[in-house]
Amino acid sequence: MTIYEKINKTVIENNLLSDANGVVIALSGGSDSMTLLDWFLHEHPCDFCAAHVNHSLREQADSDENFVKEYCERHGVVYFSKKINISGLCPSGVSLETFARDERYKFLNEIRNRTGFSHIATAHNLNDNVETLFMNIIRGCGISGLCAIPYKRDDLIVRPLIEITKEEINEHCIQNNVPFVIDKTNFESICTRNILRNDIIPLIKKLNPSMEKTPLIELAKINLSYIEQQTENILKTAFKKPNSLLLEHVSTLHDALLYEVLRRAFFIVSAKTLDFTHTKELACLIRNARTSKKTGLPYGYQARIAYNKLVFEKNSEASFTIEKTLLNNGQNEIQGLGTVIINTQGYSELFIRSRQEGDKIKYKGKTKSLKKLFIDEKIPKEDRGKYFIIEENGHIVYVHGFYCEDKDKLSVDLKKSNI
């Protein structure tokens, strides 16, 4: 099977370009990207152009840019390029590699939008995939990390060479007179990926010469696909907007599903990824569910058990205090709460305040303590401080969101609420 046939097989089986309306090829000038361009020129699956970023990080960067430009001109390929002083622009605390990658994808998307094309194609190969797998394992990863580089990302970025080895790519270039440039820094063990590529993986290949073709990555993708599908089905019934999970739907789940449900739910609430340690703590909280139990989470969040729910919330949302304040008929600005709009007919002086120990109201013909009512109504202890009180001469006439003594005499509206 020729390399063209192998790439065609990958593209067709993984549905990479069936809906493509033009492709921007990321073209560095190395053997990988030149093989990718050669495949497009040979097979011509759709309209395409090439885009090159000169990161100004190596002495040969300008000559690489000229090489790519001249090759594209000779073969009639529409070509775009950009020169960036990565070293000078890279923010403090961000690695050059990360910043360069982000700037590269930013430019590729810019060209995609400018041309009206639908996809971006990168030349990641099978060796890159295995290196990424090892990098993820070293950093500490879950099943998603074992999937390494996906065939397609966001239905936008495709990797047609992901099943082709570096050796096959170099051999193709030599046999078919496809020119390419060599980045000498790839042979220097100066970063994690290069150490893996030059030192560690060659040692492993002595034990298993075909280790690049390990089924681990594909098996991880199959398992992750199933877990994600089941997770979405569970969340349809278990997740209640804006920020809670119903325990009855998750408490008996296998850990493989429970952990993913928790990670996904936290992402819905916070748009942040939850690490393994905190995910495990959440799972333990659910397995030993007791009302009011809680655990701290990153990014300023916490989670707590509230009767039949696991509730995610910002730490600042836990409670607030309202000093006793005289209310006017109409709008009232209450610090820490928002705008309280009062419309009263029949009450004299009304005051707003936070709930206090010993508060009682007449409820369904009986005088009951608010504490007892909150317990009966299964209102979590952590939430009870959020129910502000309105009183007349020490007599409670309103508990926000819970009780109003006489709706004909009083209406309350809350704007810009923090609760």
C-alpha cells in the first residue's frame, strides 16, 4: 500500500474531509508537512492553500520560509506567511513552545476565516502520537490523555498523517523527490518531547520495534467514546441547572462513569477542568453523602451535599449578612443584596434584615420556628442565611422566596440579586 493509499484510508475511515469546504495546510517545510502538501497535490481532495509561520527562533527560520514560499509558487499553491518575534512577545511564565503553538494556530484560523475555508490540516504523524502519549503519562493523565492526538479536533483541525510513521514519511520524500528542510533542534534533547524522541523511545523500541503501532491509543479512544456517550445520557436526567446533581442518579454509578460525570458537571458550572484528586474527593463525598458535608474545589468553588443533591457553588455564594434597614415604598438599594422593590398597602414601617436564631412565623395556621420549617422543607443549612426577612414592629411578614403573610398588602421584587 502506497503512502497515498494509507492517507486516503485514514481520511475516509475517520471522516476527516467529507464535509470540507477548503483546507488550510500548516506548512513548516519539514518532511511531514511537505508530504501532507504532496498528498493534497497528488489526490486533490478539495480546494486548499498553505500557511507558514516564521517564529524567528532559529538561524535558518528565514531560509525555511523562503523554501516554502518558492516551492508553493512553483507548484501553483496559494500561500500565506507570517513572521513573529516569539522570544520578544512571549509573556512571562509561558513557555516558548506553548506560545509559539498558540500563535501558529491563531494565524491558521485567521487564514481559514480570510479564505472562507472550513478546515485546517496539520502533519502530526504516528511518532508524534506516541510521543504525546508518553508526555501525557509522565504528567499524569486519565483515559483522555491515553488517547493522545485525535484524528479531528472541534470538527475543524484534521490530521491525515496520524497513522503514518516518520520513517515512512522520510522514505516517501526521498523516493518521490519531495524536498524538505531539517530542523536541527529536533535532534537536541532540550525539551521533554525531544528527550522522549531521541533518548527514551529508541530504548523502548529495542524491546518492541513496532511499539508505535501499540493498540493502547485506539483502545483508549474506544473506551472514552463509550464513557462520554453514557455520561451525556446520565447528565440529561441527573444535572439540574444551574449547578447541582441529583444523588439518586449518580450515587450508585461505577467509578469509571461517576468520575466522568463529576468532571463534566463541574465543567458545565465553571468552564474549568477538574483534576483527579478533587474528582476523587467529590466521589467520596457522594459515596458517604450526609447533608451539609462539603469539600473545597479549585478556582474558588466548593461542593456540598444538600439533602438529595450535590451542589457546586462559588465560595462567596455561601452566605451574606444584611444589617437591619428601614425600607421605603418603592426601590431600595441594599448592600450585598441588590435592589429590593417594595409595594405595600397597609403596613407601616417595614425593615429588612438577615435571618436570626429564634425567628418564628405563622405558617398554615400555626406558629413555627423558621429553623424547623427549613428542616421540614429540606432547605440546606448553608442556604438558610440567604433567605432575608422583612418585618413590621418585630413581626415577620415576609421571608424571601419562602413566605408572605399577606400578598394583598405586600409585594416584593428583587433585582440584581446575589442569591
